[in-house]
Amino acid sequence: MRTRYIVAYDIADDRRWRAVYKIMRGHGDRVQYSVFRCDLAATEKALFMQALIPLLDHSEDQVLFIDIGPADGRGADCIESIGQPYVAPQRGPIIV
């Protein structure tokens, strides 16, 4: 079962930020500047976290994983916004 996570990050150094951003892009959809929506199975989440750990300065940087429920259940509907409406990113085919 896939779970929907809101993953937010605060990285103090530009070089580390770019490295973290590249990993983030491969695991979810960007919804705001440093916030991604990620639908992950337990194994994918563990691998994702393992990829991020060596990139961080653990005394300065932070990555938050916020579990908002099953991707096909509550997690699909529980984001509310004030101001501009939240529009879920649509994934389409990638042409290389």
C-alpha cells in the first residue's frame, strides 16, 4: 500500500540544497518551494530517507516526512489551502 506524505525540507547550504532537491524530484511532485507530495510504499520511503541522510548536515538541515494517509484514501483529499487553490500535480508521460 502506498502512503501519501508531505515532505518539507530546510537546507542551510546551496550545494546541499541542490543535491537534496535532485533526490526529491525523483520521489514526488513539488507543490511549493521546498514542499513535495510523495506517494511511497514503505520500502520506497526507507530508500528515499537513506538517499537523503548522507547529503544533510544534521546540525543545520531538516527534512520532515508528514504522513497524511493512504494515497488512495484520506491522503488524496486532506490538503486545504488559503489564497490560491491547491491543485494536485498531474503526472503525465515523460518523453525523452
